[in-house]
Amino acid sequence: MKKHQIFLLIALFFVTVFVFYPVLKADFIELDDKLLVVNNWKIKSFSFENLKELLFKPHYSLYHPLVNLSFAAEYSFFGQEPYFYHADNLILHLLNILLVFFIFRIITRNNFPISFITALIFACHPMHVEPVAWASSRKDVLYAFFFLLSLLFYLKARDDEKYKNRFYLFSLVFFCFSCLSKSMAVTLPAVLVLTDWLLGRKFDKKSILFYIPYFLVAVLFSALTYSIYYDPSMKTQFNPYGLFVNFVSAHFNFLFYLYKFLIPSKLAVMYPFFFPKNELMPNFIMMSPALVYSSFILVLYSLRRTKVIFFAAAFFLITILPVINILPAGSSPVADRYTYIPFIGLGYVFSVCIVFIYGKLNLKYLKYSFGLLISAVLILMCFASNIRAGQWLNTKTLFDSQIKTYPGQVSKAYTTRALYFLNDKNMRKEFERDIETAFSIDPSESLAKLLLAGINGESGRYGEALSLYARFSKYEFSYITACINRIRLLDITGKADEAELLLKTILEDPQKDVILGYESIYAAAGEYYMREGEYDKALGFYEQAEKYFPADEKIYVSIGSIYEKQGDFESAAKIYEEGISHCGEREILLKQLAGAYFNFHRFDNCEKTLKRAMELFPEAYECYDMLGNIYALKNDYTTALKCFTMAVLIKNDFGQAYFHRAVLYFKIKKYDKAKDDIEKAQKSGFDVPKDFLELLNEIKDN
């Protein structure tokens, strides 16, 4: 490449970073980020059990092991600092821009303007903000990275006889990686055939053999995705009428994406359905197939002059087809992130048209004017993307924008924003308002029902809460959570018999295999029987839960707590040690382990564990308090006092540490200080033993 071309590519990178810079300041979004990143225990350790879960098991009906592995690698280096997750998405996007450029350099036979403009549109189109700005959309930028790498190496394999086999193998491996990142990659074999057609390659037996491995991989991952993603509730929609409605609606979805490519306004993370599911299709939906097929007739007619228009249209259609919603997919009929690869085809034909028109203009002022017009459009596109990137700062800014654009239309937009308000005690009214609004829009929306039931339960409206929990279908995502909450509420309201009957009904359900998240019931059953004091039953259920969630520290804490209640501190210590080996050195597990060691007098082990906990978690005030007790037992009062003092410095209302320090002051006959600490302990709500108070007052009086 020439120097000015290299300079333009570097400039494109800087422009892209400018456009997407706001996402580097973004937080995790309540929508999916909590499930896939923040609360995804699978990514928090590279233990053998976690790797098995990452590589071989789907996560919330999605099988994308390479995405989970990328999150696990980030977590191991950076913890849960959002900056690095967003930065990695941006880096992948920059690499994808480079791949798009070089692919079209090959396709256009070194036509720099077309390749550059295609890459620019791909880089900065407003519809491409979502897959870059959303941490959970890693699957889109990652699958695209391997998809484009596979296509690039395929093109090189076709052109380079010397390294043909090597490039072909690389291409096939990267295709598998792409499918392991997102199943939307299965369209690649058709894209390879289409690209060979555009380049005028012959189709013979040898070339067909070239395609077969790709198609076999595509069929395998398509079948796998269908079996994992489509649960029984979704399969009930696979009736003749439902499929007919989806098929017709898919044509309108196709037109929607074409429109948004040209006029990317009113963008949203959740688009409303274009018509209610229980109503007849409106005329504009019914007419969309005719409009689509008429357009394709024009596309076919264009073959008389050029292959470019047909290639672009076919590329777009092939790559968008898996998510055009013929089979139900997701909570919205369309989504910005689905266009990440498909818009490459539209960007290409747009670039060809620009270069063609510019070349046909003979007068300089016309060339200059046309160049200014296109430049203005592209600059406007970049600024629109920058504004859109800024809306992804956090859940509130994103869904404020969503609700402003589509007010009162998408129930889930309000429930998602409500989850943001839930994290702030001062936003309780806003939280309740959004839940009520969501429920009024769609009373069947699972999360709205679940949260509204919770609000009713907290407000003492137990009957309304129980009624809402009872309305959940076993095919709903939140069914098990609703059942667990219902059991707890029945137990709280003195209906223990009903609670146990419901629990047994769920445990004995013959359709348990089709209930999403059913495994969570075992931990809930363990909690229920632990609360009832039936420890043997509780242990049995917690052990079952451990098989399904081997890296969930709460399960090990619960099992250990049962052993401690039974006075078996040695078994408690063993289960906490097992939890640490599976989950890593979590603060709660280290504290529980130290407590178990303390209770069966393994003070050296306790001290070692506490120091490790304080090294990893400097704010662990309870550890300082426990360590102070150990030094007090060793008669090292000076060090013990330092530990108790550190505990109250970290948490100045920690009554237990004040009491322990008061006891120590009492032992060393500093009664005034002991009295002061007792007052602080009482002020913080700590229940000071009466006999100690009496003894202290008696000595103080004397």
C-alpha cells in the first residue's frame, strides 16, 4: 500500500476510537451483563469444574464457550472492572475493521477507495454501537472476528497454491471458533459460495469438496443451537399459523434493517413488536413480502450490468436470515447487534455506488460537491454513533433514552431500568413506579410479575404477592424463582404445610427436565429444611445443588453452617476448604473457614487463614476482630488491641469488636476505656451480656 493509504487507515482507527470512546467509561448494564459477566460464577475460576462448565455446557440457553473463556481470562487479570471488558470489545472491533478492509481489497482486486469506504461504514455505523458498547455483546464482535478471519484465509487459500492447504485449514479452524462464539456464524459456507461466484470462480467437483467441511460444521452447530435454545414453551409457537405469521413478519423485519441502514434514527436496545401477538397482522406487515420480492426482481435485473448489487443483497440476506425471526428469537423482533456482519454487504454496494458516481462526474465542481456531500454524510454518521455510544454509560442513561424514544411500549425496558433503581435505596419510588408501569404494559412479562410480587410481599400484601407468584407458567424463565419466593412467603405467613406441599410438588414434577433453572430448587429445598431444623434433609439437597453449582460459594457456606449447628466443626472446615478449592479464595469462605478452625481449637490454622483473608480483602473487619481474639487467648494483649482497633476503624459501628476490646481493657484493668467501649457497643446495637455490665459497674464503683 502507498503511504497516504496507510495514513488513511491509521486515521480510520483514530476516528473509530473517538466515536466509541464514551463506551470506555460505561458500566455493566443490568440487561444480560449481570447474568453473563457479573454473576457468572463459571468465569471466576479456571478450576477443572469451571472449565468443564465453560466448554461443554450452555449458559442460560446459549452455547458460546469462547465468549465465556474470554470473560474468564479478563476476570483473572482485571476482576470485574468494566473498562477492560469494554476496551476488549473495542479492540476486537478495530481488528474487525482491518479484516473487512483486507477482505474487500482482495474482492475488489486492490481497489482502495471501495475497500476503505466499506471499512469506514462498518466501523462507524450507528447500528454497530450496540455490539461494541455492550459487554454481553462480546459474542457478536468475537464471532465476527473469527468469521472474517475464516473468510480472509479462505480467499487466500483460493489464490495461493503454495500455502493453499495451510490457509484452508486455518480458515476451517477459525470457522469453528466463530460458531463456538455465536451460532449466527453458520451462514459462512453460503457466503463463501457467494464470494466465489462474485470472483468468477468455476463450480466443479473439486470446489464442491472444498465447501463440504464448512457445511457439515454449519449443520452440526445449527442442530445444536436448535436443541439448546428452543425450550418447550418456544416450540409451542411452531404451529402452522404461528410460523406463517413469523414468516410474513420476517419480510418486514428485513425491510426494517434496510431502512435503518439508510436512516439510523430512533435506535433502541429493545424495539417494540410491530403489532400485538394476539391481533391480526396489519396491512403494512401483510404487504411487506410483495415489496421484498419486487425489490429482488430489480436486484436480479441488475445482473445484466453487474454482479455487485446481487452480491451485496445476497450477502445481507444470507447473514441476517438466522435472526430475521422466522423462528422466535429473543424478546424483540429486531436488534441492532444482528446487523454487525450483514451490513458489510450493504456497506460494500454503497461504497461501489459512491466510487462509480464520483468517477462518472466530469466537472471538477461536481466532483468537489459530491465529495463534500458524501463526506458530510459520513461525518454525520460518526457523530450520531458517538452520541449513541454515550447513551450506553449505564443502565439508567440507556433506558432513559429507550423510554424517551418508545414511551410506554416495551415492558422489559421499564423492568430493566427498575433493576438499576433497586440498587439505590433513595430510588425506591422510581423502582416501584417502573415496575407498576411495566406490569400495566404487559401483565404477562415475567420479571415485572416477579418484582411486583416482591413489592407486594415487602408491603405486607401477602395475598396479592402469592397470587402473582401462582400465575407463573413452568415454561417461564422466572418460574423456579417465583416458586422459591412463594415457598418462603407461605412459610413466613404460617402456612408451612402449603409451603412443604408446593416444594414436594416441584421436586416430584415429572416435567422437571423442561423447566429452566430447575437445579436452583435443590438449594432452596436445602434452605427450607435448614430453616425447619431438619438438617439431614437439608444436607441431602445442598449436596445435590453442589453437583449443579460446584463454584457457588453460598452452597458451601450453607453446608458448613449446618455442620457447625451440629457441632461438627471439623466437617465444616473440610467443606469450606473444598469450597475454596472450587470457588477460589472468596472472603466469605475464608471467614467461615477461620471460624470453624477457631471453634475446634486449630488456632494456628485460624490465624493463617485470617491473615490470608486480610491480605486479599483489607476491609474484612470481622477477620481483624477474630484475629484479636486469637492474640488475646495467647495473652498477646498489645497485638490483640491493635486488631480490635483496626476492626472498628474499618467499621466504626461494629459493636462486637468494641465489646471484645472492652473485655480486653477490663482484663488489663483499664476500666474507663472498657466503659467507653461498652457504651459504643450498646450504641451500635450490640447486646452486651448483663453479667459483664454488672461486673464492670461494680468494679468502677469500687
